[in-house]
Amino acid sequence: MEIPPVVIDRLPLYTRALSTLEEEGRDVVSSQELGTLLGVTPAQIRKDLSYFGRFGKQGRGYNVRKLLDELHHILGLDRQWRMAVIGVGKLGLAILGYEGFGPQGFRIVEAFDADPKRIGQRIENLTIRAANDLEKTLLKNPVDVGIVAVPAGIAQNVIDTLVKCGVRAILSYAPIPARVPPGVYLKRIEPVLALQSMAYYLKNSPRSTAAAARS
Amino acid sequence: MEIPPVVIDRLPLYTRALSTLEEEGRDVVSSQELGTLLGVTPAQIRKDLSYFGRFGKQGRGYNVRKLLDELHHILGLDRQWRMAVIGVGKLGLAILGYEGFGPQGFRIVEAFDADPKRIGQRIENLTIRAANDLEKTLLKNPVDVGIVAVPAGIAQNVIDTLVKCGVRAILSYAPIPARVPPGVYLKRIEPVLALQSMAYYLKNSPRSTAAAARS
């Protein structure tokens, strides 16, 4: 059965909410409460989870630890994924320093840049390699994920090289509608698009009371 | 008429594709071609645009410049939006240095940090202000958008303060399911969630030929 991509995209939100509940010492949670935490209906949660089998008992809610383990297993979060960062400018530096990846099983194991001043530097326990060595390095030491933090003009080229090296998941920070072949997965981080769609609401909806009171 | 949020989220993609076509000197584009560029059906594009009136003539395609102007106007991209960055760590530095905001009309006019070593520093033509002065500063010099780049533990607090100061659009980089009241718009930038949903596909789908050939 083909599971809708929007369902897959919601599962990480479930695991995050369940992790928080677990940290708070909770054993059981209802689909009602989980729905409130996540801003979706309880029916949606039950439907999403039904794609993967039976969880919880009617009227008893979900066992937090068990559901979390199952979701980790379903999402492949019960293992380590190897990642390479391509582009170590300001953005690449922030990505290398980001502490949110490691605890979730995503480990940056290689970093590449084209700037001769950057190449050879040690940053966050990695030695920055030359962008020219990208293909050679990844063919020898494969990674699961490529994080693209290069300028827009060369991003598609970098993505093509990653695909050629067998990388099947790409997280792109470049503001281009990048292309990948079937069987390769691409997610884009696009703050400008997010700002642009919020601008629509700023422009077209009434001001909040706080803002109105101020003016 | 209430326009579905997913439609609003697609409009920035349309403007980006149209900008590229315009740079290439194109005058007219069909919904077919625009659809191919964006990976959506031509019917979807016609339906999305129909929410905002009539564009293009049957069989003649869209006038690139005119549609772009209309979309800029609809999205509120024909004006400047003032933004404040809260948190000037590695991530905040990358945000301050990002060159993609300005050309789209999004201008960072204030930056705040709690670190005494950071406060008072000049970065990208801004003087970093004390986080303690956030409320005072924004009540005097309002901004349209708050960019939250602080650690997860204090992000909700910062968001609450922004809302109190009349900020109605928040771009949050903090890995928490932040809450905002009705009338305030929040978009989250969440690389870990994107990685987690790709991990599902890496784990559950066959390897590409490139990867298979390698192993």
C-alpha cells in the first residue's frame, strides 16, 4: 500500500510529541490529547497510524514508550545516518554547529568547500575537504544524506554529483527548484518561501488587537 | 472566500518560476509549461490562480510580466517588510548574512542576543541589542516579522514576547511546536523533520541503481 507523503511528513511530529511526553514521565496518551498537542484531529491521528498496523486499544489510549519505539522503527530512526555537508560558508558553519542532528541519529561525517582558505580547516571535529574531491571521497566512503549549502548557481551541479555518488536523500538549502531522478528524495529548506506566504496573510488579514492598540 | 493555505503556500513557487522565465526574456508561458517547471498539473495551476481572478486567455497562455506583477501584489511582495532576528549564535549569524531576504523585500532591521559578548557588536550593518531590550525596542520601532533563532528551551518565551509587541508573523528555527494566538502566523524551519521523513524512504524503498551498483 502506498502511504501518502503527507502522512510520512507527520510521523516525525508524532515522535517529537511522544518524546516530550516520555520525558515528562507519561505512560499513556489518548489520540485526543496527542491531537491537541499537534493541532490535528484525533481521527486524523488514528487514520495516520492505521497505515502501519494496530496501536493502542479502544478507549485506553496509546502506550507512549511502545508507540515511540514503533514510530522510530517505521521511520528508520533506530539507526545512524551518515551525512555530508557541501558548502561551508556562513550557512554551512551553522549546519556543522547545529546540535539538533546528532541526538536524532543524523551524523555529519564529511564537509566540503571550494574555498582554498577553508579547505583543510578543522571545524567541529571534521577536516574540510576540497569540493573537487567530493565524488572521489563519497564513492569511497558513501553517505546516506547530502546537505547542500552552496550558492544557488552551482546547487544543481552539486546535487547531480551527489546523485551520481549514490546519495539518495538530499536536504537542499539552495533557493532553486532542484531536480532529482526517481528514487532520490529531496527536501528543501526555504525560509524565503515561508516569509512570502506569511506576507500574504500580513497584507490581507486584519491586524491583531496588540498591533491595532499600538497604532 | 477563504483561500486554502496550501494554495497560498504555492504562490511563492509560481513567482519564483515566473521570475526565472522573465530573466530568460520570456513574454508568455502556458499553464502546461509552468506546471512542468513546478511539478504540478496545469489544471492545478489554473485552479490556484482562479481564486484571484482571471489571468491569461484561453489558448494563449499567461503574460509572464503581468502575472508576476499580479502575484507580487497579491502576496504583498511589492513592499518592504521589516524583520528582527532574535538569537545571534551560529544560526543567527547565518541568517544575518543570508543574501536571499533583501532582494525579496524582507529586510532585517534589528538583531538581539542575550550574550554580553555579543551585545553591542556590529554585524552586517546592525548593532546587536540586548535580549532584555527586545520588548522596549519593538514597541518603539515595530517590525512585521520576528525570526526566532534561540535555543528550544526559551523559544516559546521569545515568541510570546514578540506577539505581545504586535509582531504578526514569526519564522521559527527552534525545534518546538510553538504556539501563537489566532491572527498571528507562524512558519517553522525544521531540517530534522525533513531528514526524518526522508529516512523513512531511505529505509523502506529499494536502492537506486547507482547505490546498488556501488555495493
